Amino acid sequence: MEATATHAPRSTPAPLAGVAPRERGDALASSFATTYAGVLAFIAVVHEGSFAKAAERLGIGRSAVSRSVQKLEAQLDTRLFLRTTRSTSLTGEGELFYENCKPGVERIVQAVEEMQELRSGPPRGQLRVCATVGFGRKVVAPLLRGFRERYPEIGVDLVLDDGPTDFIADRIDVSFRNGRLDDSQVIAKQLIPMQMLLCAAPDYVAAHGMPESIEELGLHRCINFRLASGRMYEWEFKIGGQVQRMLPRASLSFNDADLVLRAVLDGEGLAQMAGYQVGDHLREGRLQACLLPYAPDDRGHYICYQSRRHLPSRIRVFVDYMTVQVRALDLQYLDGFGLD
């Protein structure tokens, strides 16, 4: 026997006491319009620093901006700005409201930009790209000409910084990072392994020899690199499958990777440097590498961007272009040694 399904009648929300359905709809529409216009005006004033500049940015009168903010303040029953004849600043409540509103407004702007890109033909717009100083100069910057020739409607603002990348605060679209990544908030694609090689110039080797073991490093003049955080970079070696770190006593130290390389080329001492920096010098005999069997192999050069369901085409084509071009460069010195 087939069972007969019975369905309870769908319940409807109880009407608000004393408010007719049409009046409730009008109140909701009015509230939404007030909030939306007020939030846009509020965000514009924060970004521009004044009501007059916000009005100019939005293409409306100053009085309209002021009225929208006043209605929003009345609706929130909160004062958002401290206004004088000379300045406009956020109240404590205004700062909190701004921090809560900003992500939503940015998502709306992003959504509009992405839809425009989908509809308006080839990739275009502005890209803000961050890279470490050494990798940016040596690898990223030389590739920008070819990218611009292929995508002339995309502008690139390249920022060189050895410090950590703050995608939100610094408005970074794409970042090149080195080493080991543990940031789950970004998409990270490895471009190539990051080889760290201990090197010296032939003049230094002739005068002081080369270390035959890690223990002998204490007998040599070493050159250290100071990280953006202020601490010294620790040399790394892979021994018995495990990474071991050491900080040699330095005769020289610099906070610029190119200066470390220059000092090594001048015969001032030994330094552990990234393979992309020293590969050409090693191949042409200006540098010699030592302790190659102990070179670490678990680092990488990465191209990173924020996780987005619909990646803007200008970011997508930049990531694809740089991935292909960087991998095509001859940056892997250890490839010929079977050690990578």
C-alpha cells in the first residue's frame, strides 16, 4: 500500500502590530535608501578627509553629502564625525562603524569592477604588485616590459619591500614571496624552487680556501644579511634530511641583498645567497659554490594573490604570464648537479 503524504499548510509571518503591509514595505525601502546613501557618503568622507572633497568625488553637492550623513547618524542614533570649521575626524563609534562597513563596500566595488571587465573586452586597469627587493630587481622588473607589450591597457605599480605583505592595508593585488609560506589567507603558486647557495669569489678562495665542512665555517670571514624585521638571516643546511640553521659570526652585514652580493664578488668573504642572484656569476666563474650537498631544497619563490572566487582578468593574466616567464628563465644553478 502506498503511503499518502500530507503537508501542513505553510505558515505566514504575523503582521506587525499597528503597521499595514504597504506601510511596512515603504518603511523598509526608506530605511534601506537612507542607509545605503548614508554609508556611501560616510565612506567617501572618510577616504577624502572632508565633506567638500567627498561631494566632488561622488559628483553631488556638499549639502547632499551632509544630509545623507546626518540621516545615517540619526538612524544609528550615533555621532560618526567630529566636525569643526578646519577639520573632520571620526569619533570612536565612527571608527568602529568604518571598520565594519569597509569590507562590504570593497566587495561591492570589486563586484562592479569584475562585471565591467567581463563585459568590456581585453584586460585593463591598474595592478599593484609587491616583490622583495632582490627578486623584484633581478627577475620581476625586467619581465614587465614584455607584459606591458602584451597587455597595454594594464598599468603596473611595482613596490619593492623585503617586509611582509599586507594585501588589504597596502592594496596589493599580487605579491612575490620567497622562502616558506604558511599564510592560508592567500593563494600561493610556486614559480621555482628557491636555492640557497654558499659562495665566495675566486680571490677569496685563493687567499683563504673553501670550507670542507659546516664546522669549518667558523674559521672563515662571513657576510650576513639583515632581514626587514631587523634580525639576521640564519644560514640553512640540510643534514641527514633535516634543515639545520646557524648564524655565523659576521665580518660584514647589510640589509640589502645586492650589497651582500657585491661584497662577496669583491672577495670580502663567504655568504649564503639565493640561486637567482648568483647563478650567472657561478656559471661565468666570478663566484664559486661550496658545500653543495648540504644546500636546502624546501624553499620556493611564490606568486601570491588573495583568494577570490572570480579573479579579475588583469590579475589572472599577470599571474599566468609571470608564471610562464619566470619558469623559462635559467635560474636553477643546481639543476646540473642532481642536487635539487
